[in-house]
Amino acid sequence: MVTSLTLNFSINSSARIGQATFAPETKDRELVVSPNPNAGSFEACFYLPDNGPATLTVTDVIGRIWHSLPVSGRGRHQKTIHLPAEASGVFVMILKTSTDIETRKIVVAR
């Protein structure tokens, strides 16, 4: 089911290609999507600074929600996302915490 959401944001055009991993000794806290571009399945790696609630959402460029997942717990997270078969084109992953919003552009090519 696709619902609607209106967002105002800018997209960082630097796509990351390759496998996303967290080395235990790094303090990298940015949202990483891998692989990108992909065929509808990808990993989201991110860090939550506290135990407060957060939401990981994937929308298309007109704001329709294709995936939404509540997440919580301080530390590093790695989530696998599978978009429906009809999902194709440019999408935006949004990680929203109580203090921050981070976005990444995702390209789904089927």
C-alpha cells in the first residue's frame, strides 16, 4: 500500500556504490545505502546516537511512501529493504530521529 507524504528537502547527488560496512573502530555515523543503484533490494546502514525513536522511510520523488520502518536503540544498525516489484526510478531514503533528518538518493533500476 502506498500512502502520501509531503516533504521539502534537497537531494545530495553523490551516490555511493559498493557494499556498506561498519568497521568496529570507525565512528562513521552517516546514512549509507548500498548497493546504489540497485534492483529494489538494498541495505541501509546508519547510527542512532540515543535510544529514542527513529523512522527509516523510502519515498518516491513526489512524496509517496513505499517503505517505512520504526527503529530504535543506540548504536549502529543495518536494515535490508525490499521495495515492491512496481517500484522503479529515483527514491529518497529518510532517516528521521528526534534531533536530525538525513536523506539519501536511491536509484532503482529493474
